[in-house]
Amino acid sequence: MAYLDEVRLTCPACGRTGTAVFVVGVGPNTKAGEGPAYVTLKDAGGWAVEETSAHPFFAGRLTCAGCGAEVLKRP
């Protein structure tokens, strides 16, 4: 089973806002309290993407397309 996780982001430098959408997957053998099986980026919502790993977990950062400031970083 998978669901969409919409993350509302605001640029700390210029104040631009937007929503990034992640797909979060939970496997059939996932026990209560365990983390997801995968988290991938579905839609960057207009933010610039610098991805270092796409699967099973998104790693990288999203930056403002207007001013270049970092708005989200995930290891």
C-alpha cells in the first residue's frame, strides 16, 4: 500500500511557497510503529531537485528555482 504525502514548503530567503509530493510505501510485512518501506519524490512542485538517491528513499535537496536557497534536505 502507498499513499501521497504533500509537504508544504516556504523559501527562507524569498518567501516563495509550494508543495512537494512524496510517495510513501508501506509493505505488507510492515509492523505497527515501523517506518515506511520506501519514500520517493513524485512531484517537486516547482522546486529545483538535486537528487543523490531516488529509491528506496529520496535523498537530496530541493532548492528555490527563483533565488537558489535550500528549502528541503533529506539525507
